Amino acid sequence: MTPRRRSLEPAATEAAATAVRAAVNGIFVTGGNGFLGSHAVHTLLTETDAPIFVLVRAADREKAVARLWEGLHLHLDAEEFRTFLPRLVPVCGELTVPGLGLGRAARDRVLAEADSVLHVAASLNRKSERACLNTNLRGSLSVIELARELADRGRLRRFTDVSTSAVAGVRRSEVVHEDTAIDWDRSDYDPYARTKKFAEHMARELLPAGAVLVVRPATVLGDSRRPECVITDMVRAFVALTDLRVAPLDADARLDIVPGDWVGPAIARLHVHPKPRWDIYNLSAGARSATGRSIAAAMADAGHPVRFARALAPTFELAVRALDRLPRGPVQQGAAVLKVFWPYITYDTVFDNTRATTELGSAPASFESYCARTYEYAKSVSMTNPAPPPVPR
């Protein structure tokens, strides 16, 4: 087991933060109102003085501000949000529209004031080839083209591509390191993994050498600081498996699950890092990944016992596939979520996080430390995301 790494000393952290504030100019962000993107934007707002230009799918500034508040209300109160608005610049557009749908004035301002691009936006629809091609390839190409315009002006400091550990393809009982994750002869589990792998390739091929940084989150689930979290499909899959009470899984299989409150800030901090030591980072639990057994123990301690029956796995997988063919409804939706994530739940593969924990000076909280709170919160809100408070005025 890799030992827990200590956080950076306060003096070193303060000095590094001062250097970052002095060095960072405007940052163009895609996906800034989403789950991970809002974590990253919050970190950029609180740890830098840079203007943050956030691409938002909205008809006008008022609607764009409302969408930003939807993502940030879990991180900021209304007064803080209002305080940051002069630096939080919504840019109305859309990833899959030519030129990102930016008006000339908006594009000129980004090109004049930004010197980096943080590309978080992606389609997570693992079943739809069309959605993944449109967003993860066509959309990413448009973002890369904007970054090339910055490079042509001599302004591109960094392009950070938020990819995924799924680019490693079909695996079984492995520890995967950054530089050997992509194997073009290896099959992929789904269109999401395949298109994200090629998006990485496009960025490296089309942007200047040394400008591209790639970060690869593993399975991001919940918030280790508090029960309230964004109810993602992975949260729904976790709740569905827990509610079975008999999990058709190997109790000793590892699950590389990492909390959003570590991954999102890590993305932001690596993006603004003056001199990162590597150009690819796994944002993962790594050697400290949970196992089915350790998660079950944590859940049992909280009054939610789960047993394991590995022999039921083939039958369970067949049943999930059959239920996914039912007319749309709660049962079909639950089956669809489990069907999509089943390979990632059963492949017993983790992603070494030594680079990220070394660079950042911190490690993610273990899933066991907060899994029961996440389960209880998801059940309390019927696995739906509550409406945000009114937009601050």
C-alpha cells in the first residue's frame, strides 16, 4: 500500500499560491457549470485572481449566469457568488456549433485576455455513438481550434484536456500508469472511452509541443466533505447495487473511486501550476482504492449491510440486459445505468496516482470514509438533484 502523503507545509502552500496568482492570466473554460467543472471553477475563483471565461449554453447573459449558479451553489453562498461575478465571465455559445457559437466580440475578448484553455466539457453518454462523436470529437476540435488561435498569437500558455481513465480500454486486474494507458490495439468499452482517447490524440497532434496537459479522472463519485453531492449516474448505480443487498461481485475486486471535491480542485491546480513535472496525471484513488469488501464493511457499520455472491454475476448481467429493453421507466433506467457501468465495476483495475499526489501534496479521501453518507443522501432526495436556490441578485 502506498503511504498517505502529507499536505504541503503552510508556508510552501502560501508561497506557491502567491506565485500562481501573479502568473495566471485569463482562463477559458468549457464545462464550467457541470459536476467537475464547477469544482474547478470554484478553485480558480478562490485561488487565482484570473478572469474566468466560461462557455455556457444559454441565449443571453442572464440565463448564462443562472446556469453558472446551478453549478456553483454547492460551493458558494449567494454573497460570494455576487462578489466573484466581475471575474466570472459567461460566454454564451455551444460546444457542437461551428466556432463554438461565439460572437465576434466574445471571441476577440477571449483571444485578447485569455492565455490558457481548460477543456472539461464532454458527453458522458456511454451508449450513444452520435452524442460522443458530436461533443467529444467535433466539440473538442472546435476548442482546440480556439487554442490554436491563441498559439498563433503567441499567447497559449496551456491547454488542459480533462480526459478519463477509461481511455485505457479493456483491462483485467491491472495497475495502469499514465504513459502506458493508451494502447491503440486494445478494444474500448464504449463510445465515451473511444472518443475521449481520440480527443487526447487530437490535442497533442494539433497544438504546440509542451502546451498540452492531460488529466484522467477515474470513477468520480460523491463529495467526501458532506453528504450533499451531485446525483450522477454513477451515484445511481452505487445506490442500485447497494439496494440489492446481495451484490453479484467479487468482494476483493478493486474499485478506483475518487471524490469530486478532490478531483475538481486537482484539475484547476494542475492547470495553473507554473511548472508541472509531467504532462499526464491520473486523478484516482490508486493503490488505496476500495474493494467490494471494504465498501461493504463501511456500509454495514452505517446500517446498510451488503453480501457478495460472485457466482450470480453472469445471471445478473443477463437480467440487466433484459430489463434495459423494457419500456422507459424507473426499472429500465436503473438497468440501463448498471449495464453501462458494469465493465468498470467488475474489471478490478486501478490507476496509479503517484504523480498527482506528489505534485499536489495531498491524496483523495477513501470512498469507504464517505460512501454511506452519499448513499443516504441520494436516497433522501430520491436520486434526483434538488433545484438550486434563486439566482442571487
